[in-house]
Amino acid sequence: MKTTSILRNGSALLAVSASAAALAFAGLAHAQNSQSPSQAPSAAQTQNRPKTLDNSGDPTLALTGPLRGSTVAPAGSAPPNPDPKDFQGVWWLKGYEYMLGPAPGVEPPLKPAYMEILKRRIRAKNRGVPETDTSTQCYPHGMPRLMESPYPIEIVQTPGRVTILHEVAHEVRRFYLNQQQPKDVKLSFLGHSVAHWEGDTLVVDTVGIDGRSFIDDEGSSHSDKEHIVERFHKIDGGRQLQVDTTVEDPVTLEHPYSYSRFFQWRPDVRPSEYICEENNRNAPVNGVTVAQ
Amino acid sequence: MTSKTLSLLAPVAATAVALAALPTLGQAAPAKHPDFTGAWIVSPYSASLKPIDGKPAPLKPEAKKVYEQHLAAAAKGDKTWDDTSICLPEGLPRIMTIKEPFEIMQKSNALYFVAQNRLPWRAYFNEKLPDDPDPMYLGYHVAKWEGSKLVIDSAGFRDVSVLDDKGLPHSEKLHLTETYVMGKDGKTMTVTYKIEDPDTFTHAWTAKASFKRMPSSFQFPEEVCAEKLQTTAPKR
């Protein structure tokens, strides 16, 4: 099998597989985080924090640390398109959260049964035997997890459509403009998305998401009833794309929750080939993924 | 196959090429050129990419041996030579001539080709092919207009793919020149493939394929090759 080398956010990694790359990256992120005292919460902040998995005091529930910061396009790169409704080009997620809850380090508001499943998955990960998920089988990541990927994305706008080409696992999201969701949506890992403009904000509605995927890398569950609304708009003179995401799922969540993420304008980057199937050394065995 | 040592610097060229002069994206395609934007499917389908002069593909002896091995293995139900059977990319031009629709998104600075949710490829206007590219499944592409014809020049391919469903081989020296011509009604197009590969063929040759537009209501279903793999993959 071939070795693929990947340069991500200025850190060179020799990735043995997509999954291993993610694990390695997460480890790097954790190291960076733990070495950055300025990132640590103050005592007052800690006292006021809600009780979460992140501060449970149970080491078996330790979350994978986030990645902070991002790389901006070098000086002299093409400037952002001044049209506020033109999102076309390459963008790169700022930071990288392993858990996609309402705030960094805070888990989604899972119902008790699904919180227990999340704990089980986190403990399995911390034992070095993470449970099988879609990405380790080279299936699409699912939503909203795909949007939280430390790889570039490219947005293309054509009549009636907005398309996101993700470098990771060459996944594609197609948003059909000014259409209603069909009555009978066939389940798929990335769901069916319709979109419309509200001023300069693109509002994307996604349903029909296969419940076998996770909300996030830690393993928060969603069901086939998951419904995601994303609001995309440019900020910072077009140098950033803000995506406000609301996740609702009457099966696994106590209530809907929202979070915001930011993508950096990166005209200097061209997405490359990412072929999970070529070197999937983390293919699951008996339902368990073990780095080999 | 050219043995190429991948260095940590190689993906810098492949992934993060600094393109300070890259034109701003997002301008609509000029009206004077046909707009290939939309979903297409080959019609009629042919498993073989054949020279338009009616002669067999001018394979060199070693390459002919490989091709005949592919044919013989396939006749016995053995497709282990075919990387697509384990969900690896088809390569070009095969990714366009299989029995699956693909779409073209045409912008003034680039064309995007996406077959369902398979590996996409991009052809950039006003650029040159890289001199010594790190080979990729789908290679590197530049586009230009010759009147109403769209010409895409491609190179930098890995040699692990084949040119058609029958298993016609190629090397890393494959240089593909595609010429796209829109039909008068805008519902069909023909693509001429000029194939140059001095390690595989005795001389350059040309093939042709026709395509029809998918209905405007067509939406690409999600395709998860790896999911099918568990039952269909050949044993290796």
C-alpha cells in the first residue's frame, strides 16, 4: 500500500489512512491545546462551567482535544470576492472540534440513553479500541460531522444549485435552491439539502440523514429524524464564511441546539485527491476499529 | 510505473499550490461559449474505447500482453486487475464513459467534473500543466476554448487505472486531449479523446464518445461504493 503524505494547517503528517490521519491530527491538537496555557479556562470559568463530560473528573471519559487557530492565505493571494452572495472558491475550517455540541467541550443535549452510548464510545476510544463508525469504513461522514473536517472545501455555484466539494473522502453536498424537501426523501449519509437566500445569507435545510452516522467524531448519536439548518454568510470582508448550524433530532436530543463555525478564505489552496479506500488500514474488524 | 518517492514536500505542490494570480472565482461563463453545465451520461455505452479509424488500439507488445491478460481474466470472472472493483477511482477517460451519470459545472475560470460523489476533477483556464506533477488518479487538467469547442489537456496520471471497462492499460506518460463539442440542441455532446502514451501505444490515436443530457429534474443519488464492497469485492 502506498503512503500518503498530507500537509494540513502547516503541520506535516505521514498519514497511514484517513482515520489514522484524523486520530493523529486529534492527538496533535490535544498536544497543542495542552501546551497552550492561554487556552486553559480560568478557575472562575471552571467553577461556573456546567457539568459536562469534559469536566466529569472521570479520566475514561476524556475528550479528544480540539485544534485551535488556522492558517490564512499568504499575502498576495487572490482577494475575497466582494459579492456577499458569491461563496465560490476554497475555504478551510478554522480549528477542529472533535465534539460538536452547543459550545466547545460541551456535548450535544443527548437524551439519557444516547448519552450512555456516547460515554461507551468515548471510553472505547480511550481504551484504544474505538467503535466502528462510517468514516473508518470509507462511508460518508454524515452530518453535521462532515462540515467539521480539517480538510479544505470548495464551493461552486451554478444556476439552481450550490455545491460543496469536500476534499475529505471526496464527499459532495448539493444544495437545491428554492425547492421544497421531497415528501419521501431516501436516506443518505449526507441527507437531502434544499436552500434559499435570506438577504446575503444562504439558508440550507437538510433531512433524510442515515442514522448510522454520528453527529461528531466523539460519537454523539443522531437518528434518521435528524434535521439540520445551516446559515452561511460571509464576514470579515469576505475572508471568512460563518456557518451557524442548528441540529434537531426528536429521537436522540432533548432539544435542538446551535453552534457557529468559521471557514477561512483560502484561494492559495487546491483540493487534492483523498482516497480512503486506497489505504484503509483502519477497516473495522468485528465492529471495532483498531489502528493497524 | 515510474517509481516516485513521495516527500513531505510533494503534496505542497499537489494540495496547496500558491496561486497568487488565480482569477477571482465566481464569474458567470461568457455567453459566446456553449454551456456544458449539467448532468450527462454516455450514450451509447461501449465497454471499449476504440480508435475512430476502426483499427485496434495500437498497443505495444508488452501493453498488448497486459490487455490480453485483463480480457482473459475477466472472461473467467476475475476482475482483480480492475481497481474500481475495490472502489478506487476509474481514472480518465473511463470515469466519463462508464454507465453512470456525471455532471459538469462550467465557470469562466474552471470546469468541475463530478461523477455522483466520486472523485471530482477540475480543469483550469489560463494555466499550464505542471512540469513534473506528482501523479494522481485523475491527473492534472487545463482548459481552453477553440471557438465553440472546449479543449482539455490532461497529464500527470497514475498508471494504476485503465482507459476503459475492458482494461485497456496506460502508463504514467498518458497525455489525454479531450475536445468537447456541444450538439445543436444543447442536449447532446460529443467528446473526442486523443490518446498519446509512448510507453503503451505505438502512436497517438483518437476515440470518440457521445453523451446525452440527463433530465433537468435529475438529482444525483448518494453512492457509497465501500458499502457494496463487503459483498462484491473480489478476494485478493
